[in-house]
Amino acid sequence: MQAQVGDRLRVHGRTVGHADHLVEIIEVRGIDGGPPYLIRYEDGHEAVVFPGPDAVVEANPGAPPN
């Protein structure tokens, strides 16, 4: 898994009825874009995460295409 600042991390709900969580990656602390990531939730809460297999990185929607 590789990410850049500004990308989004989508963590899929684990059970029926639980929605996905979509958070912003505000700092990449691993080597070559790898985890851990400092993320920010919509409510402003920040946390350091090591995403599991239920998470995917989505490119920054405002980033210019490669």
C-alpha cells in the first residue's frame, strides 16, 4: 500500500449495516509512501493508523493526473 499526503483512505465496513469510513491522509510516516499514516476524520479527530486488508488508498481528488 502506498499513499501521498492528500489521498483518501477508505476503510470498508466489516459487517452488514456499517458504512465505510473515508478519511484524509495528512502525513505519510513510512518509507516510499507506506504506512503508518496520520489521518484526519471529518470531525477533526486525528490518528496514526496501519491500514489492514479492509482498507484501500484513493488518489487525491484534487491532484493533477500523471
